[in-house]
Amino acid sequence: MSKFMPDDDSHIQDECHVASMIILFRPENIEKVKNSLEQINYLEIFAEDPIGKIIAVIEAPNTRSLRDITTRVETSEGVMSASSVYHETMTEAEAEEILPIDQSPQETMNKIAAAAK
């Protein structure tokens, strides 16, 4: 536990964490890995390559959830490695503006990229 910050997110009321991960696995495990990832709340498969790669997008409500999701991905059966490649923290209002519920993951990533410019 940090002496500067509580171990939980009780000090932050209005946040959203958007992150992405590249997940590597053996090609023969694609269905097993996809099934495991589809069971994880706040995670969506953004793209997949049958040679053994998945890009996942995470929209977590707090840092603890993001940590738990990352650990769950890393320890999922069939996963060889999982690397975080993007992480941004924003307020819920910013997230609602950039991440409408009815848009696809591709639209979400395009809006995030445009907002970062």
C-alpha cells in the first residue's frame, strides 16, 4: 500500500480508464482464449489475428478493476503473454462524450486517437 494514496479508488469519484492490450497465444488456442476473454467484464475484443494475436480494449471504472482485468487476462488459459499498449484516465463526462455506448470499438479507438491530437 502506498503511503501517498489509498489502496482503493475511494478518493476518486468520477473516472474511467480506457486501455488496450495485445494478447499472444498459440494459434490452436484461439477459441479457448477468446472464450476466456469474453467472460471478462469491461473487456472487448477489438481485433484478432488467427496466427495468435488479439487486441483487447478495456473500459474500467477504476484502477483496481483495471489491475484485476489485466491479471485475469495474463492468467487466462492459453495466453502466452499480454502487454498493455495504451492507457488513459478520463472523467466520466469525457468518456461519455468520446465513448458512446452505441459505437463500435473501431469508432471508439478512432475518436480517442482524434482527441489525443
